[in-house]
Amino acid sequence: MLVWNKILTNEEHTRRDGEWLMGFNMVTEMDEIFKIEAQTIVEGMKLAWLKGYKQVEINCDNAMLIDTIRNRFASISNIVEVWLIHEMCNKD
């Protein structure tokens, strides 16, 4: 059975059936929201993979961030977290 998981950029991690699995808090500096949301996705993906989940669904309301990741612009991004997300999504 394939279980999909979801990473929300409000620092929650739930299963498709809505069961809450884990959450986390981050201390951030004053920075632009694009970088902070990208950092949240990276940390959520790390947590999910540490728990053994290899397929996750990322929910993020930052359309520009998602577009950057989906359209392969991450490789030219100057934000490390965006590059990391791109690399993690293409990892086996």
C-alpha cells in the first residue's frame, strides 16, 4: 500500500487521511518569506525521509516558490534552499 504524506509550510506533517504525524519549530532571522518557506520545505522533507517516507506532497501557498521548483529554475536560483529542494526531489 502506498501512503502519501504531506508537508505543509506551516511546519506540520500529515498523512493523506489527515492523521497528524509530526511537527517542528524553526528559529529564523528576519529574511524574505521566499527563503523561509523554502527552508521550511527542506526541513520537512528531511524529517519525512528520516521517518522513512519517500513520497511526499508539498503544500505551499507561495506560487513563485513552487513555480521555481517545478519549472527547473531551481538550478539557477541563488537561494541554497531552493537548490536543495530541487536536488531532493530528483533523488532516488
